[in-house]
Amino acid sequence: MTLSKNTLITLSIFAALGLAACDKPGTAQQAGKKLDQVASDTEKKIGQTVDKAENKISEQGTKTAQAWDDTEITAKVKTEIFREPGVSSMQISVDTKNGVVTLTGTVDTKANSDKAKMSAMAVNGVKDVINQLVITPPK
């Protein structure tokens, strides 16, 4: 809708300039050249506006794709940790941002902390793992 308003405004300016050019003394050829220049400038500005809109749409699409990738990585990491014997995946939270996985929560041994980190690193798409797991021995 914004593009339609811009187009109407542009056409109004174009018409006003065309009429103004006709009122001034000079040849029709000079008026035609002015109209051609205004049309050319208008076309460039519309093209720039469309390019900006396309870039924003493309950027948003990239962000959405990354969010989906991160969600998929998180699910795969949780699955891998769940498969690890002795590691209580219910005590571990997984967060992924731009392929970097952060593990938080508690585990009972350093070995289980290391297993969780290695499981996360093995998932395709993981760029790095930040292990913030706290070791709390069983009571």
C-alpha cells in the first residue's frame, strides 16, 4: 500500500512539473526534455525504494531461516544428550543461537558434564558449545 501512495505522489509531481514546464516560455522540446528527466529521476527513486524493500525482506528471511536452524539444532542436541547413559537430560537445558549451543543445569559428575558437551558437539550444525553445567554430587 505504501508503494501505491508513493506512486500516486510521484505521478502527481510528474504531472505538476509537466504543466509548469508548459507554462514557461521555450520550445516544446525543452519541456519534453524536462519531463524525460523528471521521469528518469522518478524511476530511479522508485527502483531504489523497491531495492530497499527487497533487501529487508531478504534479511528477514535469513533471520527466520537461522531461527529454524537453531531450533532444529536444539532438538537434536537434546536427543543426543537423552541417549547418553547416566546423563539426566531432564536436568539440562539447551539453548542455541547462531549455531552456538549453551548447556545449563546440573549433572552429578564431571564425566557426565563432558559427555553432554561431546554429545552436543557431535550434532551437525553446532559451531561451538558453551558448557555452563554445574556439578552437584548426589545426596
